[in-house]
Amino acid sequence: MPSPEGHRFPRFANDGESTVPRLANWAIIGIFMILAFSAIAAGRDFLMPVTMAVLLFFVFTPLRRFAERRGVPDALTALGITLSILLTVGVIAYAASGPLSRAMNNMPVISQQLEQKFDSVRDSLTGLRDAARRIEEAQEAAAEEGDQPTIKVEQQSETTLGTVVKMTPLLLGQVLFTLILLFFMIASGDLLYLKIVQSFDRMRDKRGAYLALRGIEDSLGNYLGAITIINAGLGLCVGLAMWAWGLPGALLFGIGAFVLNFIPYLGAILGVAISGLVALIVMPGVFWPAMVAVSYLTLTSLEGQIITPYFVSRRLQMNTVVVFLAVALWAWLWSVLGMVIAVPVLVVMRVLAEHVPGWEKFGNFLAGDAPPALEDEDQEDARELVEAGSEAEDGASARVATAELIEDGQSQSDRA
């Protein structure tokens, strides 16, 4: 009779060999993800307007259905929606063009004022005065002309203006492409829904696909609608606050706060930095500019910690760590627009996870529900459960091996 070790050796070998296909599958998944991210980054000029049009399609589909029930043709509704979006974008761009053009024209003066302000702040720090003087002496010795900093500022301003001029046609083209695609998608009515549902064979899958589409429609509409209204209120409050502080371009601050607040976390930080820098230029000292930045931070904190959680449904709240990583990832892929669509894409993925079998754990990972508090005793309970599970697995393996040995012994005795 063969020894138990000799009998169990092939069994462990088979278990080891079974892990090879699993590793190969994970390697294929990793290669696919790398290629997918590369394709998304390479096709940004085409995929960005397509993604924006798809998201807006889900947002405005309830409005199209509401108009259809009242006898309004889908094409007329699509035309009204696209023209309204175009008019809104045009009004915002026109309102922001004046302050932006004045800021670009005054960029050399603004840069010099900032330099003087930082020089005064730097001189007030007695511990760093000597080091700063040595740095200035080294810069003066290396400079060939006395007006070199002004030339650099002017060149920097011209470079920024040239970049804006070059990017404007591409941006306008993407906006027009988004609106045209959105028009055709809304004008087609429920055709896209019908084609997606018809692509499945079983009736259960058809119903699941339809429920998923309606879930995306409701979730995106509720989320983006609530966020847009909240951001509009925040922009109004920020504009009034900057006007009360006496800063120039209060309207531009309001528009900037409205747009930047669509970017989680980073938008608020950028708004605080911009308001503080502008206040540093037009206000004396450092205390009052710091108060301006604190007021902006207070308004955004109230919005993010109290108002948005109150008005946004709990089932649409996301894991904050996942949101931050998603914003960083989409910023790397698609720059500013990627940061704007990061959270809507997460909303879509969470809704899909609720309807796709096997994605429940992924949807739970995306959720922002508060977990129960863990106590020190929970660690001991978890360790006991792990040890009990290991002992149970070892016992089960031993019982299986014993059964195999008994069966092998019976078969040999039968042959004998």
C-alpha cells in the first residue's frame, strides 16, 4: 500500500497547477486595463464629447419623456434642450470674457505687484532676510539686463495668451460636437434604450438591462440636478462675499466658484488659492487676504459638509477615498473635464453594480455609507474566527484525505 505522503503528493501538485490559470487570468486583466487606459488617454479628443453627451442624455431623458406625454415631438424637445445649453454656455462665457481679458492685459502689472508683496512679506521675516539678500545678489550678478524680469513676465503673458488662442477652436469644436450628438440622441426617443434591451436574449436579462438604464437615468438626474442647484447657490454666495470684501471681478469669482465646485476637493482648494492671491494684490498686508481665503473656505466647507449631504440622496453618496482617486485618475487622463465627469461616472458604475450579478461587492466598495465602529474586542473576535476557519479547513482536508485512503484501500482489497 502506498504511503499517505505519496498518495497526497499528486493532490497538492494538482492544487498548485490550478493556480497557474488564475495567475494567467489576472495577468490578462492587468494587460487589458493598461491598454484600455492608454486608449482612453489617446482618444480623449473624441471620447470626451461623446462621454459628456451620453451623460447629458441620461440627465435630460426624463424631461423629454415629460414633453412627449404632452404631445411635444422629440426633435423639438431636443432642439430646445441643445439651444438652452448653448445659450447658457454663451452667457457664462460672455460674462467671464470681460474680467478675464482685463486680467490678461494687466498680467505684467499683477505679477509685479505680487512680487512686491512677496518681497515685503519676505523682508518681514528676519530669520530669512540674509539668505534672501544673498539670493538677490546672485540673481543680479547673473542677470545681463536690468529689465529682464519684466521681459520674462511679458513673454509669459504672451505665451499664456497664445495657448488660450490655440485651444479655443478645439474647445468650441468639442462643445458643438457634444451638442449635435446630444440632439440626435434625444431626438431618437427611446430608440437607444430599445436597441440595448434587444441585444440580450433572455427576458430576465432584458428586464435587468431596462431597469439598469432607468436607474442610471434617475440617479444621474437627481445627482447632477441637485449639484447644479447647490453650485449655483454657492457661486452666488461667493460672488456676494467677494463683492463685500471689495475685490475686483466679483462676478468672475461667482462663475468660477460655480464651475470649480463640480470638481470635488480640488476645485475648492483652487478657489481658495485664487481668492487669496487676488486679495493679496489689492489689499494691504497679509491678514485681510488671509481672511478672504478663510471666507471662501468657510462657504465651500458649509456646502460640502452640510448642504450637499442633506440634499443629495444617501444612496448617491460615494466613498471619499474612491472619489479622490477617481478625480486624480480622470485628471491624468482627460485634464479638467475628466475631473468634472469623475463623480458622474462613479454614479453610473454604482448603479450598474446594483443590477449586474457578481458586482455587488464592487458596488458596496463604491458606497459612502458609514461603517459600524470597530472596537478592540473585534480584532480578537476576528482572529478567533480566522483560526477557527483554518482549523475547520484543516479538519475538512484531513477528512477528505482519510476518505481517499479508505477508498484506495478498499479498491486494492477488492482487486486482491
